[in-house]
Amino acid sequence: MTSWVAVAYGALDLRGWHENQTDVELMLLATTPSEPMGLAGMPADLWRKLMGDPVPDTALDDVERDLVREFAEAGIASDDPSHPSRIFELRVPWMSSPIHEMVYALVASVARDHGVEAVSIKGPMLHRQGLREREHSGDVDVWADPTRLEILCAALEAWGWNSRTDQWSGLSFNHSVALEPGSWGCEVDVHRHIPGCADDDSAVFARVKESSQAVLVAGVPMMTPDLPAHSVIFALHDLRPEARHGKTAVGAEEHAEKLRLGGEAVLQFAGSVKASAVLEPALRLAFPGAHLRIDHEIPLNWKWRESRGWWRAYWMIFRSLPARERLLFIRRAVWPQAEVLVASDDRAGRSSPSLIGARFRRIAKLFRW
């Protein structure tokens, strides 16, 4: 006998959401590439009925039987009770933007279905944990298993995200891949590592997973760092130097209080990912009575960002790379992809960019110390 269950890559109950001024009761994201859809009235009632125990055909009337098959074709119902995208719980949005909450759920679902372990970082969870006053983020940040990062990025292309033209794509020192959103209007940044951690990428990601917990986003469980781990990650992000781009330095005292919120477990986590050297000033302010033992140096992935000279920075990057990546790095540093140069000229406001001129400007830039 055929029985039916509710499935989705994301599901929100809009009936109790204070900003809902429509008749739409449910916002659902199907399990096939699409954008969120709305249900109301009898279709919404039927979908909610499928959230519990599997509903047999015999428990449905003729109209419902036809409709549930339309649901299945659309990717919001299944006759497989063990479907990985079953939805068991429906809540109102807890993020200020339901669309952004759907994106988090989508990324979590796509990562799960492609066997990629991923942890949501920064964003609205910082506000929820008391680490940041601002509630909303313009993009979605996820830290993925560095050995499978490209799999997740490729899988999200089917949903409308494409990798931004990047001079350093394919090189492990590049800490994240920016995916442009198309019609979704929300960029996804997929992180390979967080600068400031001196251990190798896979070891650091393993520690982050160990210090993470599942949070429900649009009905889908997604891993996110606990308070001690997230306070360290947030501090590393905020304190990260960008000397060549004129980024204003953030003082250690600005993060000491936030690190203190995580308790002394912050010291343990910072040590486990070898971030204590970078965060030492802030950690000493946050925990003045604690014994801070640092068994590592500030990593090159931090030092090169402190350099104001391109050659100094590039030399440190070169030293940090595995041998198999060094030739590609040299080629990209001296002779970047044409699309990278064109995009750079566009950002600089040059109305009629010349590729030859852009290459000369690039080479001249390398000699600025």
C-alpha cells in the first residue's frame, strides 16, 4: 500500500510570522532545484498532515490522492518513509529574513545529500548567541570539509549559485569561495579555513565539528559552533588584518568581552585549533587570571595579510603552499585570468578597460613594496 510523507529542503510556518500580510500559510523549498513556493488552504492542510506518520492512500479522498501525487512530482512529498529530506517539525521563521533561513536550510540539505560535512558560521547565530547586536547578515557563511569543498560548490550551481571569478581558485591558501546567487539575492561563502588557525585545514575542521551542535533552520538540522567555538571564530574573522586593502584594524579589547562570554572553554578551543598565538592579546584581556600556554607561532595565513607589500605577502603565501600548488600560484600572481583583470578594471571604474593595459598595471602592482 502506498503511503506518503512530507519532504522539503526547507519549510516554514508563516501563519504566526508577524510580517506575513498574505494568505500564504507555508513556505516550502522542494527537493529539486527551484525557488520557495507558498501553500494555503486545503493544500497546506494536506501537507501538514503528511508531517506525522506516513499517510496511506486509503486515508485520503480522491482530491487529496491527486494532490499528493502533484506534491510528489513537485518534490514536496514522497512515498519513501526513509527519505532523507523528511520534515517532522514546522516553525515560524526565527531569522529576520525567511528567504535567508531557506538558504541555510538549502545549503544544509544539499551538503547532506552530497556527503559533505558542513557547519554554518557567523550570520544570525552570532546574534542569537549574544556575540553580535546586528541580527541580519547579507550573505550565508558555511565552513565545509576542505577535502570536499568543491563538491558542495558544484552541487549548489544547480540551485542558481555560481562561483565568482577568482584569481586564486583551486589554491588552498584561498580561505573561501564566494558563490553568486542569481535570483536568490543571497551570496553563499563556502570556507575552507579561517585565517589565524595554525593547524592544517582538515584538523581544524575536525575540531570545529566536535564543538558544534545541530540547530533547526527552516525545519532542517544544521550544525553550528557552540558559544566558545563561535566566539573564537568571530574574533578571528573580525581581527583579521587586510593591510593592503586599508581595512581598519580592530582592537583586541573589542573582542575580549565577547570571548569572555564563551567562558574558559574558549581557551581550550583556541588552543585546539592553534589560534591562541593570534588571539593572545584578546585572550589575556578576557581571562587575565588564566594560564595561557601557547605551543605554536602565528601562522603564515595571518602574517601575509599583515604585510603592506605585495611581494612580501606573495612570498609568505608561496612558502605556505604545498609543492604541487606553487607553479599555479606563480602563474596566477604574474599572469591572472583575463576575466579577473576585466572584473578588476570594472570595479576600478574604468569605462573602456584594455586587457593589455590591465596586465601592465598588474605587473606594476607587484613591484609596490
